[in-house]
Amino acid sequence: MVKNKQSQPLVTPSNSHLWRRSRWKSSHQLRRINENSDWFERSFVGGAFKELDLGVDEETWKKNWRLVPMKKRKRIEEKVKSVQADELKTMWEKIDVVHEARSLMAKYV
């Protein structure tokens, strides 16, 4: 049981389910915030910031990214997902071309 400074229980059997739900919700929201920030750092966009060395250290651009409104960050995230999907499609097309070329070489050798 969690108690406050006056030794009165903050969490009682009658409200413990609310406390657990609240604690879970807080940790879940924190995890989602971290995940939302992490995708940017792991994406090619974050990599570009690191590679281009625009005179801004990594902690500064991470902090600046966190200040961008969530709606705008989501828009960038959707664009990144679209680019990644296009890259994946291109990779499969390249694999198909290599497979076809290999099949033709096997047929005529």
C-alpha cells in the first residue's frame, strides 16, 4: 500500500485498480513518446542530420525535433513510411531483375 507523508493510504483496496490503470497509462504514454522520437532518430532523416553535420550537435536537433507539434511530426513520419515502402518495392524489383538475368544465363549456358 502506498502512503503519503501523513501516513494515510493513497492507494486503498477500493481504488487500487485506478492507481494501477493510471500508472500503466503513464508508462504507456511515456513509451509511446519515446517510440515516436526514436523512429525519427533511426530513420534516414535522423541519419541525414548526423551525416550532414549541419553545425548542430545531435542532442540539439533531437531536442528541436521534440518541440515540433505532434501533427507535423506525424506528417513527416507518414512521408518516411511512404519512402521506405517505395524503397522496398524497388528492392524487390531489383531482385526480380537479377533472378530473371540469372535464369536466362542458366538457360543459355
